Amino acid sequence: MADSNEVKSPVRITPAFFFLLLTLVDGERHGYAMAQEVRERSDGAVRLGPGSLYWSLNRLAEVGLIEEVPGSFSAEPGEERRRYYRLTEPGRSVLKRETETLSKVLDFARAKRVV
């Protein structure tokens, strides 16, 4: 039975969303750095081009799982303006629950000798 304090995800957590949320666990990041880490951590299985990256970030922000850091624009010479994002408390709760669910799926797959 679900905990009554548990935050239900307002969106289906896709692998791309899951990876993006994970990149923010340790603190604020800008979109490009997040996309690079996702590509590296997924061994290239999840690649986020600019269109899908910023659509995903906007969607995650729209439903309150992440938020743009106020005043985080920076325009260093030779670089485009970067927006920084952070994980919200509901985002952290959803990420925790999704991680627990994936752990159970992996346990089941191991029991079935799939992995």
C-alpha cells in the first residue's frame, strides 16, 4: 500500500526524464551539462539533442519536479546564455520512489535470470 505522504508523479517518468532528474541530485546544473552527463552515464543509449532536452526540461519544470534557478543566466564571452536548474522536493520524492520501483524490477529480472 502506498504511503499517504508519497508524492505521485504528475507525468510518466521516461528514461530521459529519469536520467535528467538524476543529474540534479548533487546540485544545480545547466542543460548542456545535463545532456552530456546523461549521454555518458547511459553509454550513449540516451541522447538528448537541444530540442528534446529543452522540451524535457520545460515539461519537468511545468509539473514541478525541477525548477529554473532564479537569476541563473550567465553570458560568458563565447558561450551562449545558460539556464540552471535544480531538483524540487517533489522531484526528489518522485525520483526516490521511481528508483525504488526500478530496484524491484531489477530484482525480479535477476530472479528470472534475465540479467
